[in-house]
Amino acid sequence: MFTKKCHQFFEQKFGFHKVLLTTSCTDALEMAALLLDLQPGDEVIVPSYTFVSTPNAFVLRGATIVFADSNAENPNLNATTLESLVTPRTRAIVPVHYAGIACDMDAIRAVADRHNLTVVEDAAQAIDSYYKGSPLGSLGELAAFSFHETKNIISGEGGMLAINDARFAQRAEIIREKGTNRSSFFRGEVDKYGWVDVGSSFLPSDIIAAFLWAQIEQLDTIQERRRTIWQCYAQALAPLREQGVGLPNIPDYATNNGHMFYLVCRSLSERTELINSLKGKNINPVFHYLSLHRSPFYSERHDGRSLPWADHYTDCLVRLPLYYELSEAEQQRVIEAINSFYQHR
């Protein structure tokens, strides 16, 4: 059974207490929100610069989202602002390890532990990446991973919930199995199974797990290639820093899993010109997230605080092509096109 093989691999390699494959990272986040038993009005701290699934999972449970700004150095949540965002209604902090680069988890855990808050790591992009030697996804009580086709290892569409606090483990199984104790039944722990809690159909088919297992078998090879591509970009584009163009910043406490390489342009107009210039050469760079505190859905619910770094990355960050099959010649063409653009500005 490939699902079981995948579970055992992740638990053994990364030391997670328990993992459960899901049909998406979104589903893993929604399971985490259900496990927290959130009530309307409970608050959850989430970075504004992230994918909509991160806060949406908690909004579905009635939570109020309190958005945090990004760092000046990289798009991760600015942990120094957390203390000021905590109120008596705060229940959880959801750090997002953007581009697979670790957030400052010591600072985040310190705030969480001081106020008895749950940490749910959004590790969608962070497989095989580490914080001070500890795997990302192992530092929160719960963590969500993605195996979407854009990630380092994939199953087409898929995800995983990592459970590091044993008190959540049994209930997570029930929630994943439509609110039934079906897993306990198949282990012979009960003589029949029934409806015992809330839940939904979060578990993937074993065919999806089989696809993922084939990727797991090649994890080291995939990671080596992605890091090679990343390093090539970093070396070739490093001179752009002298012109004020931002490149990924990896803190000393973090490792690089080769998930993404990006530039931070000096303005929205510059980014637009760069994207159009590259598209004219049949290269397809893309911008990334839009600040969620300014989104049509949540802007009226936001508390009005300015989050300038989230807005900066919204306007200026552009992702470059990075995937396993990217050839050296193709990558060189991207690099030459970018350098040519900046040479003529």
C-alpha cells in the first residue's frame, strides 16, 4: 500500500510524530483548522503575503485573521511583530516558509509558548528544508505540505498533514475519514466504525500515493538538480544587487531546498517591463502573491494596519523558471535576457 509507504518515509526521514496524506495542502490546512476547534471570533495570525488557502482554512471555521507583515530581507513573516498582534482571542500562529526558506522559528515558538498558542506551519514549499538542523514541518504542533505539480516532489495534486503533537493524532485520522473511526476499525481496534466527529473526505487515492512514492525514490536526485539550478541563478545574477535589485536572502539558520528563485525589482513598473521583455523572448516569468489584507474579500475586515513589505513583494517580486527538466542552455537564455534588460536601463 503506497499510502502507508509514504507515511513511513516522512515519519522516519523527518521525525514527524504522524503524517497523513491529503488530496491537497489546502485540505491539510483545513484539517488543522478543524483540529483547533476554532470558534467565531477566535483570532489566527497569518502573513499577508501568502496563498489564499493559508487564511481561508481558518476563515471557514469562523476565525478572524490578523495579518502580519513580511521581513525587509525576505517575504517570510516578520516574527518581531508577533507579540504586538497577540490578544486574548489569539489561538494560533501560521508561519509560511516562503520559497522553502525557514521563518525565524525560535522567535515564533517563543511567542506561541508564552501565550499558549498553537503553531501551524504552512510548509507547502518547504519539503526537505531545515531550521537549525530541524526539518521544517517538525517545529509546529501541526504542519501542512503540498505535492502540487509546482512543488519539488509532486503527485499531480496532493498534500500532507504532519502532526507533531500526539494529542491531535487520533482525531486527525477521524477528521480525514469523514468523521468516522474507520482507520481504527481497519486496525482491529473497534468491531465496527461509525460517525464520531466532524470531518470530510480528505484522504487521497492510493494511485496518487503511488505517483508520490516514485518521486520520493528520486528525492535526492531531484533536490540536487534544483539546488544546482538555484546556485547558477544566484551566481550569474549576483551583480544585479549593485543596481538595487533584490535576490533571495537565506538567513544563517535556514537551508535552501531549491524550491524557487526570484528577483525583487525596484518598482512595479520595472517588474512589468521585465516580465514583458522576457515574454517577448518566449520566457515566462511570473509574479506571485497579492497582499491578502488588501484583497476584495478581506480588505474591509482588515484592521487597517499598513503592511508595507507585503505590498512591496506584491508589486516587485518576480519568479524565474526553475524546474527539474530546465536545461543549462535554457537557463542561460533566461540569465542572458535578464542581464540584457538591466544593461539597457
